[in-house]
Amino acid sequence: MKTGLFLIGFMFFSLISYAQGPLTGKLVINKGEIYKNWGDKIDFEFTVKNAGTKPLDIKKITGECSCQTSFPGNIQTIQPGKTGVIKIQVIVEESLRKYVKDGVLNYDKSVIVTTNGKKEKYQLYTRATIRIKN
């Protein structure tokens, strides 16, 4: 009897913890090898899904680098089973020059997405091998 109650309680807790989130989808975008000048912009667009049973609020997006910009439209509510888009723009700014070797910037930075879900934070990765033209 105790085992049965334990299993029912465990299953109930599991369902509750899955109610908000998780945020799923392609969480890494690698643009591969691209050619850019200093000051050029690179757009990354993440399509994410709320795999839970309750609305998932995207509350805040924080870049690892000052070269990353998040758009106001990224702060959104994604309904259960639905998708949302998170747009990040990277500016190939002069502050990144110190990471350039032989004219190549191996760009690999993340952004933190803060939600109201059971798992509060997710990392999205922006990657590219940038050949500097100027």
C-alpha cells in the first residue's frame, strides 16, 4: 500500500514539474565559415517550443558578450505545444579583435534565456568561423 501511494505521489510530482517548459528546439546555431567586415551584423534566429502543459514566459535574455543584442520581441509567452522565435544579433565589433588569429575569429558565445518554467534558465549558443575582410 505504501509503495502504491509513493508511486502515485511520484507520478503526480513528475507531471507538475513538467507543466511549465521545457524549452526545446535547436539551441545551437552555427553559421559555419562566413566573411565579414568590422561592424557587420550577423543574425541568429532560434525557433523554440514550449513542450510543457502551461504557458512559458520568456522573461529576460542576457548575452555573454556586449556584441550580442536581443530584440524586445523576444520577451514573450509561448503557449503549451507552440513555438516562439528568439532573435539575437551579433555585431562584429572591434572589441573582438583580440580573439582574431590569422584573420579568423572563432566566434562561440551564448545567451541565457530566463523563463518562469521549472527549469528557469536555458543557454542558446551562437557560433561562426568569421573571416575578417578588412
